[in-house]
Amino acid sequence: MDDKNFNDIDININDYDIVLKIKDENDIAVSRQMAKSFAQKNNFSLADVTKIATAVSELSRNIYRYAKEGYIYIKKKETEPDKDVSIEIIAYDRGPGIENVEQAVAGGYTTSERSLGLGLSGIRRLIDSFYIKSEVGKGTVVMAEKRRRRF
Amino acid sequence: MKDVVISRLGELVEGLAKKDEQKKAWEDFLVEFAEVCGKSDLKEKLKAPISNLLDRISEKELSDGIELLHEKLDNFPTVDVYKAIIEALGKKNDEYLVKIAELRDVLSELSTPIIHLWQDVLLAPVIGTLDSQRAQNMAEKLLENIADTRAKVVIVDVTGVSMIDTIVGEFLIEMFSAVKLLGSDVILTGIKPEIAHTLVKLGIDFNMVIIKRDLESALKYTIGKFSKGTEKKQSNTKRGDIDEN
Amino acid sequence: MKTKFTMVVPTIKLYDYLIVPIQIELDDLTIEKLQMQLLNEISEKKIRGIILDVSMVDVIDSYISFVLSETAAMAKAMGCHTVICKIQPQVALTLAQMGIKLKDVFTANSLEGAVDILNRLD
């Protein structure tokens, strides 16, 4: 896979409601606060707001810890006005990449000393659809989507 | 047009319907129709009469009737009438959708009651088919209730559940560990053979949950534990007193 | 008395228990500082039980729960038990769904419950 191929997920910054650069340890807390208020504004249930904020927190930390810097993109998706609303989160970095994606997503596996290794597997359980693409030396893209539940 | 309708009212109504009830419905409609006929913005003015007519006769009877009127009356404003019918039906459909949403809310409220059984004891009887949506709603409601009431024990009774799929099973396990994180105990009762089968296949950690055969033994256990708890509390107070001195 | 550590969170000493109401956003640096602060207080104030009140904490992710468990294990090594009380219901759901277990930590849904647990452990 070459560089160009890795970018086959087209991210048009203008489509996203929130674009955040993760560079500082402090940005992790900022990203989860922004995700939280964005989900709240879009009438997600309190539990789902917390799940979205937690997922974003995990994604930002992964960027900060492994890639040093990267981006978090968040947008609201609607199939029809007021029907089937969802929030899409993308974490993108050009860091070292993940060697064994399957193992990382399965959980209980970590390359970092101070971690439970539950980051990626946790995110996958918190949200409704999950996509990850990673290549060693190129970077990692994670796409996560959470639908708003009816009633 | 107005005069024609009024003068032929009896004849038209006879042709439109057989039963008295429907005849009356058509008669009322034709009178109202004659009133607005020929005026500007006919479609808007026809909406109310059509909607009333639809409440009293079926859609089939309506379309047959309009066809008849179209044939019998010259210059019958068929297009405007049909526009009004479509809009009236659309409005009715919207009303039904709202009603369905309301009923769904009521259903979810009714199907996941949480009962304050005793001081520090909540009962959550689960009834009917659990899907992941309902399981999540129930989990949210139950946890909020525990946080508000500071209940020490939650009895989850699944006697009314005939089947659990793996996804719902996972949600239940998550709900139980969340309850534990709040610092409360879970007692699970009323597990049917099929559910026991699913739960074991899922690899549920039975150590996390206290399982009792039925509600009766769950209650006995809870009360036993509860009174033990009070004894301990008393001894604690004594200890506290000594500390203070 | 001089304190050798920087205070991140104000704490309350009750008998030989330490009540820690966390009312700040827990970012990675803060929680690491809090860990050191608590360990220092355990040793200086001869604390036998720590009660962490997290009712104001909106998000607990895998790293924060890791540090909390780690702190509890360190406290345990110093002869001190840890109770986390008043976890928000939606935070508990999130942790449970992620499959996170708080090791070496007791949980309670009220301050009284937390004190009861510590009393029982003595």
C-alpha cells in the first residue's frame, strides 16, 4: 500500500462540525469536553453522551501517546431531518501505525506500560460502528459512529 | 353548481350510499361542498369537509363516491377534491405516526417498571421480549434509580422473559457490572432453561451476580442480609464512639 | 506543618480515613499528581482508608480507571483500603460496556456506604 492509497478515506475538513488538533496532553481533556457538549446539543441520552465523550478521550489519548500528534474530526449525520441522527468521529494520525490491528482491537493487549490495553476494544463496544485502518510507518485512521436511540 | 348540488341532493345521496349512516355522511359533505363550491382556494376549504367524511366512511367508499360525482355532475372539481383528499390522508398518517411514537414510549415505560420494594431494595421485573434498545433503556433507567435511591440491592426478575439473544445477554452482563460499580448488589431470579442455556454459553461470570431460584427466595435472602447489615451498623456505631473518646 | 507535596485536590481527614471529593476535570497530568498526593497523605497522616467521591466526574476512561486502580494497589501496599463512591450511573454503564473492572477498589453509592465498608474491613 502506498501513501496515496492510505488516504483513500477522503476527509474533507469542511464537512466536519469539530476539527481538533491533538498535540498536548491537555488536548485530551479538551477533546472529550467538546465531544460531550456536541452530543448533548444533539439530544443524545446522558449515557450515550458519556459513551461518546469517553470514546473520544480514548482516541485522543491514543494519538497523543503513540503518534504524538494528529486530528479528531466530529460531525453530525442525518439520513432525513430529525430521523436517524448519528455522530461520526474520525481519529487520524501519521504516526507509527499499529503492528497487529486485530490484537489491538481484541483488547487486553498494550505496548504501553501504563495502560489497560482496553482503549480500542472499549471504543468498539461503546459505539455502533467501528472501522480501523493502520499501517506501520504510515499512520492510523479510526472511524466510529454512534446512532441516537429513539425513545 | 351550488344550486345543482342542492336540488339533486336526494338523488345523489341515494346513488352514493346504501346505509343510512353513510348517506348522512355524504349529505353533510355535499351541503358543505355546495357552500364552498365556486369560491377561490377551493382545495383549502374542502380539507375540513373531506377530513370529516373520511372519519365516517372508508377510503374505498370515498373514491367510488367521488368517481360517481365526477360522472354525474358537470364541472365537478375532481382535481381539487383529490388534492384535498391526499392532503387529508397525509395529515391523518402523520397523526398515526405521532400516536405510534407515543404508544412506544408508553410501552417502554410500562415494560420496564422499577419498584421500590423495601428500604434499600429495588425490584426490576423484566417482561416481554428484550431487544438491545430496550435493554439499554432499562439499564439507564435502573442505574439512575439506584443512584437516586442509593439502593443496596437490586432484584432483577426475568420470569417474564422467554428468550434472550447473545447481544441482549451481553447488555445484561454489562448492566450488572455497572450496578456493581455503583456499589450495589444484583440478585437475578426467574431464569428459564433457555435463558440459562444462553447465559452459560455467553460465559457469564456467576460470581458477580447472586442467583436465586425465584422471587421468594430472593426476598428471603435480601431480608436476611439486610437485618445482618443493621446489626453490623450498630456495632460500627459502638466502634465509632470508642474512637471519639 | 510543612507539606512536601503539591495539593491538587483538597482532602478531609475523618478519624483515620481520608475523604477525597474530586471536583475537577481529571486530565492525565492531574490524575498522576493526585496519585502522588494521596500516597503522600496516606503516609504522613497515617490513613487507613481512602474514600474517593467521584460524583462530579463526568468521564472516566481506560487511563483514568487504570490510574485509580493503580493508586488503590499502591495504597493497599501501604496498608490502606480504597473505596470509590458515587460513580455517576452513566459513567458506570460506560465502564461496564468497555469491560473495565476497577481492581483493588471497593465501590459504594454513598459516603455512608463507603464508611460502612471501611469499618467492616478493620
